Amino acid sequence: MAEVTLDLRGRPKAEAYAELHKHVEAVLEGLDDEIAAMSTMSCLLHFAFGHLWTGFYRVVEPGKLLRVGPYQGTLGCLEIKFGRGVCGTAAATRETVVVPDVHAFPGHIACDGRSASEIVVPVFGQNRELIAVLDIDSEHKATFDDEDRKALESLMAWFSRKR
């Protein structure tokens, strides 16, 4: 097997995400375990781009509550209500939220004071039910853009495919 974690920092985003996507698909081939996939994706994304925090918040009460799942980084918030903060907003709207400056986001939940920008991507299961959100924080402002959104949504489509 090729190296387990990739360092894709400094590479053009499109190239980096394409390589990461192939790597994730190869590592997860034959796997049918959502938690193991979340753990693996958290690790690969975190080390590929050197993010501050990379992980999942799982839906534990549909329409109401998210709970921390597999992640890489410092201690995360344990629970987040739908509609609260960036993660809760993405869960409630079922849409990706890109925040260039978390300090300007109304109701931002500061789990780590070093966080400056964030992207949160909804994760859907095979029946289009919301099963989690992918949350990625950066120490730098305006880290994430539409290219990140598209690539991460494509990567999260793994969870909605029949396996």
C-alpha cells in the first residue's frame, strides 16, 4: 500500500483534492462501516492539509442534536444543537457553510480560540438522511472557498453510495 497519510500542502487545490479522493477510495475499498470511514477521512484530510481541527459531528437526535464523532485535533465540543453555530446551521439547512472569518459569524461556538475560518459539510446516508456533518477549522482566515466545498461534498458522497 502507498503511504498511509499524504501531505498535500502547497499543491494546487484541484490536484490535491483529486489525489486525496483517489487515496480515500483506495483505503476505504470494501469497507461498510461509517464510523471507521469517518475516522479514516478525518485523519487523511487533517494531515493532508494541516488543518487545526478536522472531524465529524454525528446526528444523535434527528433535527435536534449533533454529538462529536471521529476527529483529529484538540478537544471538540461534545454536543451541538441544530441551528447553533456553524455546525448546527449546516445540519439545520442541510447545506455546506463556508465561513471566511468565524469571529464574524453570529453565534459561532469557539471550541478552540485559534480557529479563524471554517467549513462544515452535511453528510447524507443512503436514503438522503442527514447522518453527520464534516467540520474543518483553520487557524487562518479565508482558508476555504467554493473549490473546497465542491471537493469535500464529493468526498462525503461516499456515505450515500450503496456498498
